[in-house]
Amino acid sequence: MRLVTADVYRDGGSYGARFSGDDGTIYTLWLQRSAMPDEAGRHHRDLFLYAGEFRPFDCKPIPFHSNEECSIVTAIVGILAASEGKEGHAAEPSPYHIEQLRQMLSYIRIRDPW
């Protein structure tokens, strides 16, 4: 997987990242920000992973602390580690996108489990 883009959205702070698979398939990781924080002040709850740019209607959130979430976190950590020192190369994502992915990861790790 290769990071294509990552950004924070103007809906109040949802994060989205797009990745390209080895076969060229685009995958989207979406961390949705809720309108109301939990008692600890956390706003991010639902995490989604899907093929393509648009979330399918029947897409289910990834359970908190599940094996799937752990695999996603491990993959992001690997992508961030591989990007160290490569910022500015034409084939690499921009430092902005890397930083947004880093921020997204920090919120995935502390998201509200409901």
C-alpha cells in the first residue's frame, strides 16, 4: 500500500486517507468525527475502510481494538516509517499528507469506543 493523499475535512475534523494497492486499487480510510464529544472530550468514533472513493451504503465501521484495526494501525505505522527522509521526492506523498496521516493515526489510537 502506498499513501496517495490524506487530509482533514471541513466537517469539523473527520480525516480521510487514500492508498493505492499493489494492483492499483484505491482504498479509502475514513475516520469520522462526531458532533458531540464523549465524557473524555474525544470526537472521533467510527473508522471505515473501503475500496474506491465513496463509502458504500452498507459499509460497517471497524470495531474498536479489533484485529482489523490493529492491522490498519500497523500498516499506517509502516507507511509513516517508510516515508521518513523521503519527503520531497516526486514519487512520495507530500509532507502535508504525511502529517495529516500522522494526525489521523493519533486519533485512531484514542478514538471513542462507544
